[in-house]
Amino acid sequence: MDATPSTARVDSWIWAVRLAKTRSSATAACRAGHVQVNGERAKAAQPVRVGDEVRLRTTDAERTVTVARLVVKRVGAAVAAECLVDLTPPPLPKEERALTVLRDRGAGRPTKRERRDLEKLRGR
């Protein structure tokens, strides 16, 4: 008898393969519209199958993965890596990332000159 299911809930699968820390955060991401399955917005209970493309937008970046194996219960990191194919492009090198200006905490509002310099740096 085969123990692997043919479908799984998208929120449960995202949690099981460690793309989300908790099941409730995976469900919340689905409710907020941060999860897409095959290019369409997914509800938490939407089933995923092997071969589906899942996009998950987090605070850090957007992850794009293909379902390689279905799991319903949370698994270890080594097994989780086998359950998905990561299609996320690598992050930009440090030199190509947008420059950010850090101000000292408590420095107050920027002056007019500082604001113009910030806008010039951002290309506006």
C-alpha cells in the first residue's frame, strides 16, 4: 500500500517543507494573497500535486518552487529539500543592490539638503 497522498493542502505543504515556520503563518500568507499555485492566487485549502509551481512571497524575497514530492507532516530539512525544486533566482551581488542610506537613530527628520541628496541617490 502506498502511503504518499495524491494531493495535499497548499498551506500544509508549505509548512511541511519548511517554507513557513508555522502552519498558521502559511495559512495567513494564503489569506493575504502571498501564495500562488501555477500562477493563480491560492486559498489555504487548495490542493497541490506533484509538478505544480508554488510562489510564496515573504518579507525577504519571493520564493518559487516546484512540488517534487507531497508531504503532509513536517519533515526534517534534508527530506524537505528533496520534496521541492527551488526555482528562485539567486540574490543580486552586494555591488548591484540598491544603495540605502542609514541615518543615526534619533537624528530627527532629514534637512532639506539631506532629503535632496537622498532623492539624488535614489535616482528621482
